[in-house]
Amino acid sequence: MKEVILNADDFGLSTGANRGIVRAWQEGMLTGTSLMVGGDAFEEAAAFARANPALQVGLHLTLVQGSAVLRQQGLPALTDAGGAFTDDPVLAGMRYFFLKGLRKKLRQEIDAQLAKCRDAGVELTHVDGHLNIHMHPVVFDILCELIPAYGIKSFRLTRENLPANLALDRRRIVGKCADAFIFARLADRCRPRLDRLGIRYAAEVKGLLNSGHMTEEYLLSALDGVGEGVTEIYFHPGCHPCSTLKRRMPDYQHEAELAALTSPRVREKMARLGLRLRNYRGEEKTYV
């Protein structure tokens, strides 16, 4: 059986992101979303999640290009004076790996993000990360210690079939090769521990190599490559005007991704291919 999870990242980042995700859920094929608890529109997103329990919600762990939940003091610093993480993912990754003095602060911040969702009445079913920071070795090890206590049973094990992607889109070849290699190695490291913990993950994740450009035309072609088992495809839908989306992700095609998630052509092709639309809990979305 071929099953597909359609997830939207950045819920709570901004009102523009929230509008896109709500539309993709109400009018389209979206089955889940990931909540950015340090975002400006977190409270709005949490309220919608509470009112729509069938919408699966996970934590979109944010440790780069976003705001912390906790105010950090002392050196080495996890954030700047305003509570913002660095915007540079390479710098963040290097600091988190080599500065051992940050590990206690990272654990406190990750725990605080999980707790903020729980305290807002949002039941988390899965974990992923902004720029896939949840796969970072230090961050992953901390998550494995924390998430069982929160009842989280699923994890985005990010890796994508590079040849299949390049057959559809030849842009950014060098960057895609680097991303595919890095995340394949990280997935190899994560998988055995997830198995020991009984944490579920999809057979493949699509969205890494075309992040921000999961358009209708691309998705229609990518669906032909969905294999047996569960495949997660993730998106960044949004509605403009939105100054936060424009500032944070100026090259992302937010509205085109929303159009893909609400496309009758995509819906028809999924039905023709016999793809079952579901979430990580296994609940099928049959009314779209």
C-alpha cells in the first residue's frame, strides 16, 4: 500500500503562514502541520489546533532563524540579546556540536518548546525541525531523551531520493547533492535509536530538495515516484501580503504551494494512483 502524509511547516510563524495552513486543511489535502512555538502567531495557531483536533500537529523545533522560548543568560550564548537564534544554519550547527557549554541550554530550550505546546492544550504527535535542525546529532540525542515523556510517537526522518528529484528539477544541483548526502548520513545515525524507542517515521520524505518550491506542477510529477509504505511530503503554504514570510523566506513560493495543496488536479492524480491520504496517527483523510 502507498500512503502519503501531507504536512505544512511553520504553523504559528505569522498570520500569513497560519492563513495558508488553515486553507490547506479546510479546502485541500493537508493532513498535518508543525507548530513553531516561538512564532509571532503561535497563540492563533494553537487556538485553531485545539478547535480542530483532527488536524495532526507536531513540534516544528526552532533553534535557527527564529526566536527562543526561554531567555538565556551567561556564556556561551544560545541567542542574541533579543532572544533570537542566529540566521546562519551552518554556524548554528557548528556551535551546537562543538560548544559543549551550550548543551544544557539546548536541552532546556527544547524542553520549553515541547512544554509550551502541551500547556497550550495542543497534543503533539510528531517532531520535525526548522531547516531540519532536529536531525543535528546533539539536538537529536536531546530529543530522544525528552519526547517519550511527551507521548510523541512519530519523527520526521528527513532524507530524499536525489536521482528522482533531479529527474524532475535540475536547479541547484550542487546544493541538492550536498543536502541529500548530509541528510542520508544523519538518517543512518538516527534510525537505529528511533527503532529502539519505537518511534515511527516515513519510508521517505519529499520536500527537502525543493523546499519552498513544491508547486502544483512539481508535485504532480513527484507523485509518480511515491513508493510502497508511508511517504511524507512537506510544504510551506502561506498567504500574502505577509511581511514575516517576505522577510524570512523571500524566494519561497508560499501561495503556489498552497495552490498545490488545494489543487483538483493533484487530488485526482492521487486518487488515480491509489495513494491513501493519512496522517502519522494513521487516520485517513477521505473528505477531500
